[in-house]
Amino acid sequence: MLNIGQLSSRGQAIFLQNYVRKMGLEGALIATAEGLEMASFFNIAKEPDIVAADMASLLSSSLSLLSNTDKEGFSEMIIDSDKGAIAIKNLGDDIVLGVLAPEGYKLGGLVASLKQFVKELQAL
């Protein structure tokens, strides 16, 4: 089980900064399902509070869709665009990870980066 408290107590900014740089991402954010930022690091100018609120909105809509179609259990979602991709991963306990990938980033690499994040977080 992931212990998000460990992340907070062991230098969340450094952990996210290292993850973003190692994976070649534009940024990462950990937030509550209500849209409250817990930790973030971006290589590009972004407002973490706005990104967290938008992630919460997407999560809420996705959970509603899953419930209404009898497809329970949100795991992750990837939004691919012409200028990059955004991934949202459920970390449990109403906590989500949001990752911003640059244009040209392979979607398979994005999925792999989410798995690597969880693996590193579990190792804390």
C-alpha cells in the first residue's frame, strides 16, 4: 500500500523534481480528489492550484461515468493532445498523481513512467 505521508515527510518537492527530470516530463502533481495540491514540480510555468482543481473535476466526471456504466475502480487515464499528454493515476485514499508529458512523448513511456513513480513511492 502506498504511504503518501511518507512522501510528505521525506521531501516531496525533491522526489517529484527527480521523477520529472529522470522521466523527461514537463511536470507532476499530487492532489486530493477534492483538488487540493499536496505536492508539485513543473519545468514549465503552470499554476499547481488550477491543475489540481482541473484534475479533481476530471476525476469526478470519470468516476461518475464509471459508476453509470457499471465499470467501477478508477486506475488511470491518459489524455493525448497535439502538444503532449496528461496522465492521471489513482494512488489510493482519494489521492491522485497528475503528470504532464511534452509533445512527442510516447504513450507507452508515459504508462511506464506512472508505474515507475508508484514503484519508487512504495520504496520510500
